[in-house]
Amino acid sequence: MGAMSPWHWAIVAIVVVILFGSKKLPDAARGLGRSLRIFKSEVKEMQNDDARPAAPQPAPNPLPAGQTTDPTVTEAKHTEPRSA
């Protein structure tokens, strides 16, 4: 007896029509339909965005800061001047 029988649904429908009136129900249904259509198109667009391959990201530099792979570049060594 936990499920709603057809009589329960009929009573709920009558109460909704009495509360909201027969003029506002079509407008409410139309607004709900538009909202669902927009929601559906946005979900579809999100799925299309996920399906597209992302732009390739540049590989991170595995060398520590200051080191290069170019053999012509030499690092300058900083030395402290000695006090006399």
C-alpha cells in the first residue's frame, strides 16, 4: 500500500488544477519544456567538448633551473671576493 494508486494521482492532479488554475498550467509546462530543452543542449555540448582532443601541452623541462642543453652556453660561476 506504499505506492500511490491511480486515485491518489487523480486527487493530486485536481488539487494542482484548483491551486494554480487552468490558465497558468500551460505556461508553466511551456517554461518547463524550454528549460529542459536548454539543459539537454548544454549537456550535449559538454559531452562534445569532452570528446574533442585537448591541445597538446608542452613537455616540462626535466633540467634544474639554470641548466641548458646547449653546449655553447656556459654558466658563470659567482665567487665571493676574498678579504685581505
